Amino acid sequence: MKLNIFNDENEVLSALAAHFVQIANESIAQNGKFSVALSGGSSPKKLYELLASSFKTSIDWSKVYFFFGDERNVPQTSPDSNYLMAKTALFTPLNINAENIYPVDTSLGPKDAAQLYEAEIEQFFDNEEPSFDLVLLGLGDNSHTASLFPHTPVLHDRTPGVKEVFLQDQQVYRITLNAPLINEAQHIAFLVYGETKAIAVHHVLEDDEDIEEYPAQLIEPIVGEIQWFLDHDAASMLSK
Ligand code: 6PG
């Protein structure tokens, strides 16, 4: 695990964008394509905008295949949709071909959407063990990542897959890659900035293992590498 700590949000975003470009170009040189699972929420929007502007010519985007680490069970036109956020910030500005984009089909019920997405991922990887080149992740104030929320059954999955998750407190469903599938990735990168995240960062990286309370502790790549991209504020409660 590599911890990258930067002065501010802009430095974090630039460093992660450069990391994204490096992995993309290595994967394309090696395999002719780059598969990435995007994170949702608010933090990555600026990263996607940066990739679509300053790094527009740094990658052959026709060889990039976009998936989602998780999705809210809302229509793709909803302001809560991770797909819509990525479409606005990245896909449309870069004119990405529709066949390079794998959104979660939220027009289905959450269970069916999860099953279909799992089948689409397996098909993309020719029924070999799915292993994304890069999985981007964020971190919630409650130490969730993707939609692996505290005290949810998906935390106990042992085989790679995609699951629907019901959030009792919000009375909503999410669809998420589970930890075994995320951990099959070649590269995993956490993007976390802002002081509101400091205690969660401390819990996940320094507290004793308690995956029920700190689900992001489940993220440990089997063969790949993992890096955290933090600003000083998010790293402010790290003792080491
Ligand atoms: C989502 C995400 C989720 C996110 C964290 C952090 O769909 O919300 O994938 O895991 O990364 O909730 O969200 P913020 O970046 O908005 O703080």
C-alpha cells in the first residue's frame, strides 16, 4: 500500500489524473485496452473534468472501457446518478463511444440490475476471472467505500460479484461491486480529500480490523497494488 499525501485538493487531483493516465497507457500498450471502474459521489467529479480537459490528448480514449464501482438505484437522468455525473464530466466532453461505457441498468429492479451487471462484467472479461486494470474508490465519512456500507450483508461475500445493497437509514438501494471483485483489480486508487474524511481515513488505515464498522478495510488487492491519494486535511488524523 502506498500513501500519497498532498498539500491540497488540486495537487491530489493532478497526481491521481497522472496515475490514471500512466496505468491506462501501460494497459493499452500491454493488452490493447484499459478497463476502469469509476467511483461515484462528489469527490471524483473534478478528477473526471481534469482528465477530460488537461489530459484530453494523453490517452487513446477509444481503447478505454468504463464501468462503475457502484451506482445509486435511480434513473440515469437523476442528479443522484453516478452515470450522469460521469457522463457530464467525462464521457460527453471526450465524446466517448457508447459501446465503451457500461452503466448499471437501473431501469431494472436492484437485484436484477446487479445480476445483469455481473454477467456483463464476466462477458467483458471473456468469462476469465474479472480483473479491472484500475478501480477508483472514494471513502464515506462512515468508512464505506463503493456501496460497501457498515453492517450490510455484502461485507461477508467471499466470491467476486455484484450485489444490491439496501440502506436502511436512507431507505434506498445501491448496486455495488463487492470486495472480492474489487480486490481482483491490478490497480486500486482511493481518492479522499477534505477534513470531514480525516477520522474515517484514520479508522480504515490505523484502527484494528473491524469490517462491520470500517468496510473500506476490506479493500486489499490479491495480486495488484493499492494507493491512497489524500490531501493534508484528510490525512490530518494519521499518527504515522
Ligand atoms: C457513491 C460512491 C461512494 C463515495 C463515497 C464518498 O456512489 O456515493 O461510490 O462510495 O465514494 O460516498 O463520497 P463523496 O466523494 O461524495 O464524499
